[in-house]
Amino acid sequence: MNNEITMPSSSFTQQVSRPKFWAGAVLAGLLVAFFVFDAVAKLLQVDAVAKASEQLGLPRPVTPFIGGVLLVCTLIYVIPRTSILGAILLTGYLGGAIAIHVRAGNGAFPIVFAGTFGVLVWVALILREPGLLKLIFLRQWHED
């Protein structure tokens, strides 16, 4: 039984082992589930979420907009052809969350939490498409 999967990409193909592919897929699934849950809670203006946003200095009417942005970024991340763009957008979204928590003086936990999720978004993607690591760090599109 072949233990590798060929992942097509717009610019390159790279062999990835089945365990790495599935680890990336499971991690991405968990991240997506968390992001969708968070986005829906913001869209529905769940009282605890709306109050937490107000404590961060965000007006209550802004909360559903933020949830919509998170949902769109997550959707773009889920689609294989746009997953890299989705990872970039989610990284920006989480960077905004970090900035808001720094501004509010909420301590280290929410900052580390958001930063960790940003890193995990990329880890999940790189596990499924290891050629991205070479592209990101060595800026090479093709194998030599």
C-alpha cells in the first residue's frame, strides 16, 4: 500500500505521507470547528461574547461584523485552492485579536492563545502541503 499522497497545487506538487496529511487535516478540522463556533457566537450576539467584546472596548454592534469576517476567512481557508489565502487572512484576523488584547491589557494568556492558533493554522497547512515550507523559507517554487 502506497504511504504517500500527491497534493496538487497551482505551482508545484509535493509528496506527503498519509500520517502527516491526516494529522494536518485533523488539526485543520479542529481549528475550523473552533473558528466556526466563535464566528457563529459573534454573529448571534451570544450575551457572554457580546459582553466580552464590550470589555475589550468594541461596541456591541461591531461583534456580528467581526464574526462575519472570521466566518469568511475560515471558509476561504477550508477551500483547498484558496487555503493559503485563508491562512494569510486568519493570521491577520488573529493578529488583530492580539492587538486588541494588548491594548486592553488583558495579560499574556489571550495573546499567547491567539498567537498559538495563528501558528497552528500554518502548521496544519504545511503538514498537508510540505512544499509550502520550502516556498516560505527558501522562496523556491520548483524542485531543483
